[in-house]
Amino acid sequence: MRTTVRLQVVLFIASAAFLANGNLLLAEQGVNAADVDHYVWDLSSLYPDRAAWEMERTMIKSKLKVIGKLRGTLGRSPKSLADGLDQVSDLRARAAKMAVYGVLVTSVDTRSETAQMQYDVGTALESQVESAIAFIRDEIAAIGPDRLRDWLHQEWRLDRHRIRINRILREAPHSLPEAQESIVASMARWPQLAGDAYWALHDSDVGWPMFQNADGKQAPFNVYAYRSPGEKSARAKFLDRLRGLENAFGLLLARRIDADLTIARHRKFKDGAEAYWFFRDGMSSGTHRVMIDVARKNLATGHRYFELRARALNRDRVSYADFYESAPGISRSFSISDTMNIAVAASEPLGSDYQKRLRARFQAKWMHLPPWPNKRVTGEVYPPVGGANPYFTIGYLPTFSKSRAFTGWVTLMMSDAEIPRDRIPDTRDDPATYQNCVIYIGEFLFDDYLLAHAQNRQERIACLVNSLDLIWNQYFRWVLASELDAQVQQLIKDGRSPNGSDISKIYLGLLRDYVGGEDKVDAVFGTEWITYSIPFESYEYQFWPPAIAAAATVMDGTKTGKIDLNKAVTGVFGRGDSDRSYQLFQQLGINLSDPGVYEAVIGRMTSQLNELESLLDEK
């Protein structure tokens, strides 16, 4: 999952003629294009009704009881291995499908007891299945790479399991015997407990400051409101209130990092981030350090961004407090039909066939767009596990930020829809960096389209500021957070586990480095790290910088003819011998350990800064 700073500025970009033609196209399909409530998904590709769900639940339980009979049989012959992996894959896919269904129904109604029951059942069965088939790792590793290579040639059914086999062999040096594996696996819940406690604290009534929300009502200014545009006074009071809670949050963050470090050491890694990068996305040792080195080398580019952003907001000096002020622009509402038309037009570099499929899939009932009261606010695309359709949810509002986010998410939906049917994943364990890269490609296409169709100088300035905000937030901000985690981890290694006050001092120093000096960041922002939820749960956020860097590399490669954009979006996942991002990007000639990949996003930023400066210099 990824997060984007919410920007409420909206711009008039596309011409009236283009929007009229797009609305006519949707009208011909019998759709009220302006009504976001029209776009509600049909989950029948998962289960047509409750009876089908119950029947599948019973089926999974019955298969769970007998799957253990495969133990000790996989290494007998190529046929035995194929038979066993077919059964394992089928059971995994059934459980993942049920888990996805539970996530989907709870995402649109968080208060539904039935939906919550289905979520609990689905995720519990998924966990039980993974535990029941844990023995296959040891049995496949025992066969050995040479024999497995021969067996893959001898038994054609093994080809569909090639990715799983290769992953087991790749991870073998860091795997443990089955008994120890179960113990370490049980420890994986420790970091999640920190995440649960994080939200419990933020959801508590601890005297948050009040402010007037968008509806004109008095409301608590809490972590959910933190990135609302403006509200300088309320934001400062909120950060000051966090000062009294920083040691509680500091304990949670330190314990999460300590837990991941402990698990990593059991698996023969030197630190938690390295282990997470390897298991989650196949990254080679030291890769996560490269993005930090490139960011540090290019801090001057980040400083220039803040200076020019301040000029665009007509400020006479840089102040980080102004960062949450909306970029300048012309107010206009982005209806869902406007956004769909822009998404189609922006995807022109992907070809007319892609655009045709995109239009059709807008009407395929794979999306849930209404901003219902009990709906989760985050956007997400869920993979087509078990042969189902990919599904996409977002609480759509007619704002610039939601319009861009929609374009990015539907690009990933299109990518998932193009996975070869015989290579559909049998788990929810997606390649995080690659899939976020696809989202960023969609958002870059959106930004580039708006820039190309800006009607005047002021709109172009607004487009550039918003595009630059995306890059700073998704690259520099999360590299900064990675540095914070690394310093906290080092203190833990040294036997000096930091408290919240220590972490606030470290964060404030890093933020001042990244923004451009002590005079540009007030000390009150020292507690801002407490507003970042993902670091309290895992290192997942660390995949966003390499993802946006890879997206910039893809866009550069498209211009030079070295990379096929259509292949990058729709022709990578499900192909090749791996489902991990590091290896998937190699199909495009992209090496995530190469500093040049990360320099690409700096290059995109520099180009846009040059144009912004030129526009601001105009009289």
C-alpha cells in the first residue's frame, strides 16, 4: 500500500471539446458518467452468493485436513512433485481468494459484522494454509537445484510452479528447519502489535486541538487531519500535543525495529531492513542503502524545490510550515467522468489498444468508487488470485489529488488484468516495488498530460508544483524516514535503545538536512515522525523510493527507445522466472542496485524545477 500527501488544489486542464467527446463516449455505453455512485463492483467472480462462500469455506477446511499427506512425497519423482505442487497451489489460491474477499467487503463497510466475520474467516484460513504447507520448502530444497532443473525439463506441469521453486531455492540460505521456522514465524506478529497500539493511541481522546473542518464543523485536529491544507495553528498545537506522547510512541517504534532485527538475525541477516527487502522483493544486500546515498548526494535539489515552491506560493522565505499549503491553481471540480477521460487520454503512450481496453474495464464493475461513510479512505488494487478479476477501491472525491491517484491505481488494475491466466498468483504476496512503480507510471502520465494541456502560465506553475510535490513526498520523505529507522536500529544494536525524545531530535535533524537548514524548520516539527503510520508496522514504506525511481527510469527509457512502456506496465508480472521486483525489473534492463536508477527521479525533478524557475522569472 502506498500513501500520497493530500493536495486539494484543482486545476482546469483538459479542453471542453475533449471532455465533451469523452462524456459522449460513456453516454453511448448507457452510463451516467457524472455519477460516482454508478461505479460499484460486482464480486461474483469471487463468490456469486453467500451459499457459494460457505461451500468454499467447507471445501478449504476439508482440503486442509488432508494436505499433510503430501509430506515426504514431493522428492520421489518429477510427477510426485508436480502432483503435490498442483494441490498446494490450488489450496493456496482458494484461501487467498477467500482472504481477498474478506478484505474487499470490509473495505467498503467497516462496521458490517458479516463483512468482519468473512474477513476474520478468510485471513485465518489463509494463515492456516500457509502453516499446513510449510513443509514443502524443506522438501523442495532437499531435491537440490541440479535435479530440479532436470525435473523441470521432464515434467511439463512443473513449469507453472517454476517461480515458486526458484524462490524457495533463492531463499534457502536464509530459511530455517521447519520447527524453528514456525517459532520465527510466530514472532512476525510482534511488529504488528506496535502498529495496532499506534492506532489505538491516535484514536484515543487525549485532548487533541480543535479546528473547523471542510464541512464548517468543529472537529479534533488529529493524525487524520494532519495533512489538511493550511491549518498552521492547529498543526503546530497537534505536534506540541504529541510531545507529551512521544516516549510512548518512541517505545512502540523501537520495539518494532528491535523485533524485526531479532527475526532478521535468526535468518542470518545483519539488519531488519535488509531481511525485509530480500524476502519481500528479492533485493540484493545493500540495495536499500543506494537510495539513501543518492538522496544525500542530491540534497541541494531538494533544497531548490523548497525555495521555488515558496516563490510559487508568494512567500519571501522558505518555511517547512508552508509545505502543507496548497499549490496555486484555478479551482475546478474533477468529476469521475472528467478523470476517466483524462486517464484514457494520458495513457496515449501505451497505445490505442490499451486505451480501448481501459475504457471497457471502466465499465467492467471491477471498481468501487463512492466515498461511503463507513468506507476505508485508502486506495488499493487487489490481485486476481484464484482466477478472479482484479478489484480496485478508492473513496473518490472530485479533487486533483483523487484524480491523479485514480489514474495511478487504474494503471495497476490494468497491469494485473494482463497477467497470463496460467501465471495468476496463488497468494496475495505481491511484488511491492514493481506494483508501486506501475502506479507511479500512471501518475507521471497524468502529470505530463496536465502539463501539456495547461491553459496558461499559472496553471502550468500549479501543475509543476503538484508534480514536484509527488516526487519529494514519495522519494525524499521516505528516504528520510529510512534514515531515521536506520539510526534507531543502530542505537538498539549498540545497546542504547532510544526513547521518544531521542527519536524526535534525530528526526528534526534529518528534516532540517532535507529541507535546507535549521532556520527553515521550526522545532515543533520534531514530533512529525509520529504521524507516519507505516514505520510502526514494517519497512513497507521503503519500497516507495525505489518504485518512483524505477518509474522515472522507465519514462526516460521510453523517450530514448530503450524501454517499451507497454511491456513495463502490462508485460512483466507473471513472466520470467521470478515474482520478486528485483528480478522483474531485470526484464526491463533495470538494476535496482544501480545508483543511476535513483538518479533518474532526481533528473525528472531537476527538469521540472528548471521549467518552474523559468516560469517564475517571467514578468
